[in-house]
Amino acid sequence: MNHLIAPSILSADFAHLKQDILMLNNSDADWIHVDVMDGVFVPNISFGFPVIAAVKNYALKPLDVHLMITNPDRYLEDFQKAGANVITVHYEACDHLDRTIHKIKELGCKAGVAINPHTPVSLLENVIEELDLALIMTVNPGFGGQKFIANSYHKIQQLRAMADEKNPDLYIEVDGGVSNHNSLALLKAGANVLVAGNAIFAAEDPLHAIAELKHISPDTFHA
Ligand code: DX5
Ligand code: ZN
């Protein structure tokens, strides 16, 4: 599978969000990554349903909604109604993960589970066959623009091995500190969806930054 690019609008200009969504529509991006933070599960608050619905009005690409919230079950339907196509919950935030995954699928969305940097990949073993996507956090969730955590490569390789055996179609998404400096290595380790916020929206030419991540070749790899 060709890898996908999911720009995170957490780093967009919220006062000109429409402009940024139109830019993404015209870019090589595949999905639009939407980071929802509740100030409880993570030490930051981002945005909620009205903003997502407003984005949906203009977005021509699927919304990849990453829920960094406690007890996400309460709001799954609201996120689907607001326009989510992929809904990813955190392993650490769910008491009944299997039930949550099935609820997401019943709503007609793709179901994802994210794990924090301290959470071992092995904990996904009993749900991996149910998943459309697994997200490996490569920073501690809560903020854009943080430094990539290097031991993530090992986790991606472990997850890729588990997926090859149990769910070869699984999307393996990485999120946090992704840029041109590590994108090729991340793909080689087994990721196939790259989220990037700062590397895109802080770039002088975001369209070019997206194109570079999408069309990775050894020439664009600066180790
Ligand atoms: C962090 C979020 C990320 C964030 C990534 O908690 O889940 O999606 O926006 O931003 P960068 O690419 O700047 O690390
Ligand atoms: Zn995210």
C-alpha cells in the first residue's frame, strides 16, 4: 500500500482555518488529522464538535479524528455526526476497548486505537484483528511541535510484525515529531500513515512540505 499523509490541523492557523482546509484539499494529503484534547487525558484543550463540523463543510478529504479524551464512548456518535471518517481512541482511556471499537464501526467509521509512548505494543494483541488502524504516538500527546521519541522505531517494527501475522491491511499511523528527517525511516520500520503538524504548517510552503512527505525517495532523506 502506498503510504498516506495526514496533516494535523492542530498546527493550522485557527483564524484562517477555511484557507488551510482549502490548501489541504489542493494538496497531496490523503486525510485531515483532527486532534481533540479534553484537558484531562492530556494537559491541553484543543477544539470540539462545532469546529470539526465547520472543517467538514469544506474538507474534500476524510477526517481522521484522534480523540485524546477520557471515556470517549460518551461522544462517539457526536464525532461521527460532526463528520469523522476515522475515529481513534486511546488504549489508556478505555475500560472496555473491544466494545468501543465495535461502537465506532457500527457508526460506519473506521476504528483506530492509539498507544502512548509508555504503552507496549503487545497490549494490542487481543484487539488487532478488529482494528482498521493503530496509532503509535511518537511524542507524549498534548502538543504539536515536540521532539520525536526515538525508541518508537522498535514499537513500529513490533506492530508491523503483529499486523503481518494477524491483520495485514491494518493502517499503522505515527503521530508526533514526524518530518522529512525521519519519514523514510518510519516507512521502512512499517508505518504507512504519517501525521505531521509542525513540519507542514510551519513550513514556508506547506504544499511542498506535504508533497515531499508523500513522494519520499532516498533523495529527500536527510538522516
Ligand atoms: C499531539 C497530536 C499530534 C500533533 C502532531 O498530541 O496528537 O497530532 O498535532 O504535531 P507535530 O507533527 O507538530 O508533532
Ligand atoms: Zn494526533
